[in-house]
Amino acid sequence: MKNKTVISLFVLILTTLACSLMKPGLPTGQAPGETPEIQTTPLPVATPDSQPVSISEGLASLNSYRTILTINSSGPDPKNSTMLSFETKRSNDSNAQFTHITSTSIQNGQPGEGDNNSEIYRIGNDQCSGSGEDWSYEIMEPNRAEMMDMVMSMFGFTPTTDNSVFVAQETVNGIPVNHFSFKVKGLGVKSGANVTINQGDYWLAVDGQYLVKYSLVAETVMDPNTNIIHMETIFEVNDINQPLTITFPQVCLDAAQVTPSAP
């Protein structure tokens, strides 16, 4: 009986002590007079906006940049492939732009005909384009240059980003971005082809919602041996708001000597 009384008293003391340590204003393990430790519960992280602005709108918001757009495709014969690359440097402050276009192809396993590199320079209303030793220089009337700019802006587009899923916040080319992944919706439905690859990713600038990088790899198969269509598209913006100087090369200055001035 005596032992039961001692045990009951011991339990009562522990219970009373525990209750006193858990009173409001005196957290467990805190002695009287100590500064209470502030504990916070992290708020749920909201999913970032996944909708990019159009490419033209995004680039127009920058002072300067360098973009690279590469499109690689092969098939349906695996011995046939093409590669198109567009590298553009742009300074909005000086209204100057340079574009380098590269085109290569493989036909029946051999280099295709007509592969070439060409360049286009545009500074103000003057434009020079060509490749190798063939160059032309044009001095455009201000209203014609304005119309050309208007037409180009009309074709600003937003690439496919079907059913995107937020991946993580990252840094690409020195820019804080939100990374999303996606799959092209309905691929293979119309053709009946088997979709073997369908993977897209894009990275949106946290400040401005413009595309910093975009990647899409897709492949469909009708006949595993002879009918495989494979395509890779990569778009990337580099050197964002970095000092950039664009000038006409000597071949353009030579071509300008034989170009009549605009009326």
C-alpha cells in the first residue's frame, strides 16, 4: 500500500512539473527570465506564373542580348537530317542588330547541296547582307524601315508550353529563373504514330516572365526501321543587358560605296 502511494505521488509530481513547463509564455525547456525562442511555420510556396510573354515582347524589354535558336531534325529516313541555326545579337539602345544564319543538311548520308552561312547587319535604317564575296547594302527610307519593324513585331509568338509543371527556381545565364517542364499535347494523335520522346523544358525570368531558355525534344515512329521523325529545338538568350557593339564589317562598307542613297 505504501509503495502504491509513493508511486502515485511520483506520477503526480511529474505531471505537475510537465504542466508547469508547458504553460503559455514559458516554452518547454525555458527557464524563467530567458528570452522566448520565436518559432515560425513556413508558409506554403505558391507555384510561379508559368505563362511566358511573347518572344518579341520579352526581347524588346531588354537593352541588349544574344539569342541562339537551333532546330535539328532527322527522318523519316535516318540517313537524312537538317540543322538550322540563327544567332542574333541586338542592341536596342543603338538600334543595331546582327544575325548569323547557318544551314546544313545530310542527304543519304552525304552532305547536302546548298548548305550555306549568311549574315545580316541592320544599323538604324541601313541594312547589309550576304555571304562569302556576295554582299549587298541597302539604305531604306524611314517609313519602309518602320513598316518592316511593324511586320516583324506582328510575328512575335509564344512557343508551346502545354500543361507545364513547376520544377524549381534556378539561375540560367546569370538570370534568376523559374524552371518548368511540359509535354506537347496531342502529339501522335492525328498521325497515329507512336510517340517515343516528348520532353519540353523552359526557363522564365523571375523578373519579366520572358524566356531565357527553351528546349523541346520530340520523336515519333511509324515504322521502327524506316519512319522515325526526330526533332530538337533549343532557344536561349545570353549576354542579357551586357555592353554590345555592332558595326558594319569592311565588306559592307565596300558594298555601301556602290549603293545609291535613299531619296
